Amino acid sequence: MHLGIHIVQPPSTRAPAVLRASAHAAEALGYRSLWVGDRLAPGGSHASRPLDALATLAYLAAQTERVGLGTSVLAGAWYPPALLARSLATVDQLSQGRLLIGLGTSPSAREGAAAGFDDTDPDERLAELFDVLGAAWGPDPVHHAGARASFEGWAPGPLPVQLPRPPILLTGTAGHELDRVGRLGDGWLAGPGTAATLDEGWRRVQRSAVAADRDPAALRLVVRVELVDGVPGGAVADEVADLAAVGADEVILEVDPALGLDASLARYAEVAEAVELQAIG
């Protein structure tokens, strides 16, 4: 079981300093991954205008040496798939193989509209994105002809360090979304929930993997946990243990953006002590 943290949402005027502090704290405290969101609109009254997710990960790659760098969650259907293949492989190259791709559709209807996303076909868009990534990162001769991308005899961008691809963790709780995780993904990026609900969803993912002739034991379960203000670190440690019993491979901790940098890092330090993390050395 590994623990990761969501970066502290930086105000635009202090973004480099806040990102550096989050990155250095993560490695010093023993967290194994750093995660960023992919939003167009602010998430609440305390949030500033969000940074670009992949540009942020590229910056964090230069500030760290060992932690995994993930998206929670990349709105994959927003982007032209060939361009996204290039961007993802570039981040994996810059981080020397530390990219983790948490992939979904659109966080909200208004953000989808701003991105020019027609949410009538999210499943088709994600399906083609998988096809594009498979072609762009696969062996020569490279070929793809689809509704949103076509290329023949050349690949859009570099290969990632992690081959055949960086891990792709899919989100969703509906039945067809869980089936898609088992059929296409490398794991399930699950939102906050009870251990019983997660266990039920995870079992469905595994059944879908078996039906698709894939090895369910090769899939990863990564769970987001919101650190509620006032809940002691010991209680969080107990929740992490419960999730490990369900089968979680990693837990991503996320604080309220309203806390600010110092309070957020203090909260992450409290939990690190409670679960007895060791600094990455």
C-alpha cells in the first residue's frame, strides 16, 4: 500500500513556490506520488484559476526525483487524441518514467462546454483515445484512422519511457464505467466512498477483466480520500488500513483547498506520522 497527496492548489501569483513546497514535502514525508487536477473553472470560492495539469506535472518532474506524478483526473475527452498522446509521452520522458494517468471525461457540463466538448459521445471519445495511444506508442508501422485522428507511417510525438504505456487508471461508478475499467484500463481510480461500496465496485471491475480475457490481478485500485478538517491522523490511518483490506494499492489524500499551504502541509505531515511513513531516500 502506497500513499500519495494531491498538490495544494496554488494561487496564480505564487504557483512555483507552492508547487515546490508541495513536491519537496511529499518526498521528505515519504509519500509515493503527487497528483494534480484538470479543471477549467475554479472548484470553489477559495480556488484560484486552475493551472494546466500536464504543464504542472512537467514542472513537478523537474522538482522531484522519485515520486510518481499523476492526474486526478485528466479530462481526456477534451483533447485532440494525437496531441494528448504527445503531451503524455513528453511528461513521461521528462519525469524519467514516473507518469500515472488518471483518466475521465469532463468534470462538469460548463467546463465541457468551454472546452468545446460534446458530451453525447464520451465513451466513443475515450475508446478512440485508447486506440490512438496504442498506435502512437506501439511498434512500427504506426497506423490509426478514426473519427478524431488519422496518421499513417509516423507517430505523433515521442514514445513514453514506460512501455507499452504509462499506467492508465479510469474513473467512474456506473456499471458500464466499471466494466470499461476492467476491459481497457490498468486500474480503477475511485472517489471517496465506504469500504463496502468500493469492494462491490472493485469486484465488478475484476469480473469485467476476466470476461475480457485480462488478468484481474494486474489491475490497480487507487482511492481518493478527503482529509476532513478535525479528523485526527490516527482515524485516517485506520481508514487507510480498511481500504488496504479491500485491495487498494494506493490512497491519494486531498485536503480542503481553503486551508492554504502551511496548514495543508501540516495536515499531510500529521497523517504521515500516524501511518509511519518513511522519507524517500
